[in-house]
Amino acid sequence: MNTNGWNRRSFLSAAGLLAAALGTTPARLLAALPAEEAPTAQQSALLREVSQLVIPRTATAGAGDVGTGAFLSLALAHGLKGTRAPMKDAPAGWPLRADGSLRHDLWLQQELNRRAKGDFMAQPPAQRHALLAALDAEAFPAGPPPAQPSPWRALKTLILTGYYTSEEGGSKELRYDPVPGRWDSDIPLHKGDRAFSSDWTAVDFG
């Protein structure tokens, strides 16, 4: 099992959660979560907005458009990407569960509001983008990673997972070819070519 990157078990879990998220209304799915795990309306709006900032709408729908925010709440409640593992030496003020695991959604809300010096969601779109970009740059530095990995790393990975296992992300943003056909060992690539959703070596979720 690869604990640092993508693995088949994580993919199947993510795909199952996404299928559930798309098979019924997000409100019904989130209402089925335990009260202590269910996001508030403000948190749901935040997760949708952050998902949309990570993958905005272009020629295809953005991550927020396809319900990735709701998927993120479900994924965090079920502990995908190790998000229910107890944390060691968590900084003071981080919102931990009784079992020592981090509430990533609450952490994200607190962190973005802290950076915004108020309500992150009340900021203009350009400012929200800049604040999230700064958080992303710190979580994925060009040099050695920080001693305490940022929770944003797991959150961003789950956003990418949710989007690229959706119909929009998997068959429209990526090229979908369930039967590849003949084997070509060397094919030309052109600028702007989309990766194939069936080629997991070409899709890195972190």
C-alpha cells in the first residue's frame, strides 16, 4: 500500500463516495452524517468555493460545480487520505476530535478566516484566490517540506480526487477511452493534450 500517494483502495473508496454523492442530493447525504461530522451551511459553502478555486470553470464545469465540496465532507468523515488518523504534536488551536484526529474542514475555515483577518467568504473573488494560493504555496514549497505537513495537502488531494472521479472530470476534462485499442509505444503529444482518465500514471493526485 502506498501511503504517500494514490492507491487502488483509496480510488475505489473515493469512487464509491462520489457515486453516492452524485446518486442523491448532497443535502440528504450530509444529513446522514453524524451530527459531530456534518458541516454547517457556512462550511459547505466554503468547501464548494475552495473546490471551485482549485479547479475553476473553463470549457468544462469546475470542481465546485460538480459537487466536490459535498464529496469532500463525506471523504473527511470517512477518513480518506488518512484524515482520521490521530495527529502527533498538533499546533495549539487546531480543532481535534476526541480521538486526536484533525477536523480538516474546521481547520480550513479557521485558517482561511485568519488569513483574511475576518470572513474569508466575504472577501472579493480575487482576494479569496490570492489567500488560497498563498496557503497552497506554503503547503507545497519548492524546497524541503515543513516538519509539520500542512492539512491543506490532504484537502487538495481529495478535491482533485473528487473532481477527477466525477463524470465531468473523468470523461470531459480528461479524455475517456474505456477500450484503448491497439498498442502504440510512441505517440506524439501536443501542447494542450488532455490526459486519459484511464491512465493513472498520468494523473497524480498528490
